[in-house]
Amino acid sequence: MSISFDLTGKVALVTGASRGIGQALAIGFAKAGAKVICASSRTGGCDDTVAAIRDAGGEATALAADLSNAEATIRLAEDALGVYGGVDILLNNGGTIFRAPAVEFPLDKWQQVMQVNIDSAFILSQAIGKAMVAQGSGKIIYIASMLSYSGGITVPAYTASKHAIAGLTKALANEWGTHNVQVNAIAPGYIRTDNTQALQDDENRSTEILKRIPANRWGEAEDLQGAAVFLASAASNYVNGHILAVDGGFLAR
């Protein structure tokens, strides 16, 4: 039996594809042969990502939607399904973070983080997962976090949303596995992105983090490409409901 990591002929929707992890994974899917629909919160946000894919000989297009708005998220799912006539791979990467002590955490910021990080992920999964169930195949990948396992500091909403992502991954895997739809998640370690800039700039916290990473470095967004292509490809057809940590060994320390 051959093992295939080839995504030729597959269509992938990647949210939060304007930069960082989403951009790297959109490019990774394209390199593996997929047509990629790159989504971001504003029109033109994914221009650089689409250009990078096309310059490398791949095929990509861009959509925009405010993931804090349920109606806009539903429209994104509908539009994505119409671009190439279906979606084979859904990567729920779009997210946000807000830092404040729990006793001071604003309710509106709590609600915004939950809307973007978990509500939109469910809405997209429900709409596109329904089509996947109907066609009898599909791959849904969530971006979880090291804070799917622990509590963090001054990020209660983000932590709650990433614990919820881990639970949603398992819940949908249970329901859709029988329809040949695999639902998994990637839990990135400490990756150099905009979301972790505050930690990178905090000398004490950055030093503490590095001491716990056996790889002895912060991760780069490109370090996640292999795991994402694996979970999007036929190579992972018997992997379901799994949260794959790509963390340089952080959880092992």
C-alpha cells in the first residue's frame, strides 16, 4: 500500500491566511498540490499569500469575512463552497487573543475572542462538514494551542476557546468519522507570530519558555507545514479526533 501526502485535485479553505501560521499552511497546502482558498478578515488581506502561491506555480484565490460576525462567517462558507465546486480540506486557523488579568477582563473582549476562536470554527465546520458528509470524504483541521492543555496567564478567554477547540475536535470526529470525514487539530508550541510577540518581547517569560523546549528555540510557522499536510492528506485517513502537538518537545519536558 502506498502512502500519499499528495493534495493534487483537493480544495482547501484556510482562515486567517494573511500572515503567520495561516499563511505558512496555505502555502504548504499549495506546495502539496491543493487549490487554496485564502480567507482573512479584510478584503485584500491575503494578497501576499495568494501571490506567493501563484508565483510558485500554485492555484489560489482570496475571500474575506469578519469571523466575529456569524452571518459573515456563514457567507464565507457558502462562498468557499462555490469557488471550486466544493471544499475537501478546512483549516480553521483564524483567531485572536486579548491579554488582561481575569479580575479586569472586559466582557466584550471575552465575547469577541470566543466569537472569533470557537463560534466561527463551529459555524464553518457545520456548513462545510455537512457538504463533506454528503460527499463521503473530507478533512477538518483546527489550530489548537499549548493552552488547550494548560491555563496560561492573563489570557482566560483565549485559554477557554482553545480548550473548546480540543473538545470540538473530538465531538465532530465522533459524529463524522463514519462518513469518512476526519477531524483533527494541531497544537502549535511557541511559534514566532504576531500573537506571541508580547511573550517574545518579555525577556523573563521568553527565557522561561526556551528553558522548557528541548529543541532550544522558538518554532517558526513553517515548522507546522508537515503536520498540516499529513492531516489533510490520505496518509491520515485512520487518524481522527487527535490533537497533534508540534511544540519542539515542550509538553515532554
